[in-house]
Amino acid sequence: MSTALLVGVAASLVLMLVALALLVVQHSPVLAPNSAESAWLPLREVLPHISRGDPRGLLDLGVLLLFLTPIVRVVAAVGLFAAQGRYRSMAVAYGVLGLLSLSLLLAP
């Protein structure tokens, strides 16, 4: 199951490196000088920024993928524990999944 973590981290790294390269090539800072604007986009704005070609959208997508990677790992663990009949471990994994999901839902 560590394959899920490896693939998630590698894909996240590729997205963030591409985004940083585009930021350098386009000479566009993540923030305008003296700007009070947040460096991170709200979740609902990530895909529209990507569709407009804004590297900040790719950068945020890479971070979001990095965040979602452990969730995929925990979902896989729940399935494995269920198949093995390890219901106590499955309950703990569901608790972890609930906390991870709650933190994602509470994100701005």
C-alpha cells in the first residue's frame, strides 16, 4: 500500500515543479508586491485558475494532491482491514479518515 503514498507524493512534486517553472517563465510572482492577498487560492478557485493557465492553480493542486494522498492511503487500509476481518483496525482507520475529511471540509 505504500505505492499509493509514493505515487501521490511524486505526482504532487511534478505538479508543483511545473507550476514553479511556469511562474519563473511567465515572470509572475505568486503575490503582487505589498499585497495583502493570500498566497493560497480557495478550493473552489483552483480549477478555474488552472483552466485560465494560472500557475498558482497548478501549485495549489499539487498541494491539494499532497494532502489527499494520505486519505487515499487510509481508504485503502480500510478496505484491506475489512477484507482481513480486522474490524478494530478498520474502526481506527475510519476515525482517521473522518478527521482527515473534516479538516478538508473546514479548509477555506
